[in-house]
Amino acid sequence: MSALTVEGLRKSFGRLEVLRGIDLEVAEHEVVCLIGASGSGKSTFLRCVNLLEPIDAGTIVVAGEEITARGVDVNRVRRRIGIVFQAFNLFPHMSVLANVTLAPRRALRLSRADAEGRAVELLERFGLADKRDEYPDRLSGGQQQRVAIVRALAMRPDLMLLDEVTSALDPELVAEVLNVIRELAAAGMTMVIATHEMAFARDIADRVCFLDEGVILEEGSPDAIFTRPREARTQQFLQRIVEAGRL
């Protein structure tokens, strides 16, 4: 069974059609990286998969369940799909521990002790145990983003969606977040990652999809996409990346 199957996904904002028929299948434990210029539809695609944006056409199936079917409990679906944004979206008035335990206690009805046990285990795993009682504004950007990833993982999702999670970080903080994602991949987490970090995508992805104007124009192994792209538009995009020194 596939972890994620998307067929014919379309999404418009007013007259602007942002997604123009996306088809994507992601196997369990697979890491798929979405690359492409800003405005190509990567972020909108991830938001649609998590049902944060209503879709105009198409179907989305997660672990065998069509989540875009009529009458589906959206909140129940979201418990199975973790999403992390470039903006950390942590609650500033809550400690790190409170941020991480909020959803498991509210949505999964875990006891405080069980939620905190799960949270502490994750914070230790990702080098944040000493930050459990800190507030977000006392953390570096890289630490805040790691907390945001831990918060998503505390729900024990089947699928993780990561949307440009390093874009808001200073360059020296990027590596610590990418290392967390590498560890998740090594542990078998199924992930779809929108990223501008081409070297990282080449390193971590099982498959790379190049989005252009709302469609997946080309997909393949990292080696195929980055060294032997077939489409002229993919070649042009990667040439610009190389010239900018980002690959």
C-alpha cells in the first residue's frame, strides 16, 4: 500500500490556477523532495495534502483512505499527517514542553504524564532536552525549527510534510535542522519535502520532483534529475542553481 497517492490535484486562488493536475505516489518510508522556482506550487501542494487548503479537483489517498472524500473528519486525518512550515508557528506564551505536549493531550487525549514522556523522549533525541522549560523567544532559529519538528513528531504521524523548513534560518543554523531530517529519513519516516536546498535534496531524497507552473514536469532519482535532466525547463532551473553556487 502506498503511503500517499495524489491524482489529478487542482487548486486555484481566484483566477490563478496554482496546481494544474498533480499526480504523485509516495511509498512507505520513501523520501520525496519537491524542487522548483518560487510560485511553482510546492507549498500549496503540501497544504492541500494536509487539507489546510480545500482542493478544486482530484483525490488524495493516505494509507488507503481517501481523505478528500465527502464527510471525512478533517481533524482526524490531520493527526496522521505532520506538517512543518518555514515559519516555526510555536506558541510564544508556552514553554517548549507545553508546545510539544499540547496537541497529543488535546487531539489524542493523552494524559499529561504520557504526553510529557513522549515529548521528553523526542527532545532528548534531537538535542533539546535542556530547552524543555524555555520559551521560544529564548531559542535560536534552528532550535525553534527543531522544536517545531518535534511537535509534529509527538503526534506520531504516518507522513511528514516539510515546507521550506530552512528558508527562515541563518545559514549557520541550517545544518542542525537538516541533520534532524536526515535522522528521520534514516529511521524510515515517510516524508515529502519542499526545499531550496539542492545539495540536501540530492543527498536525502529517494526521488526528486521538479514542479513548474503547477505540474510535476519531471521526476526521477536525485542522480537523474541533477545530472541528466531531460526537460529544457529543468535544465534551465538547475543551471541557475549552479550559477548561484547552491548545488
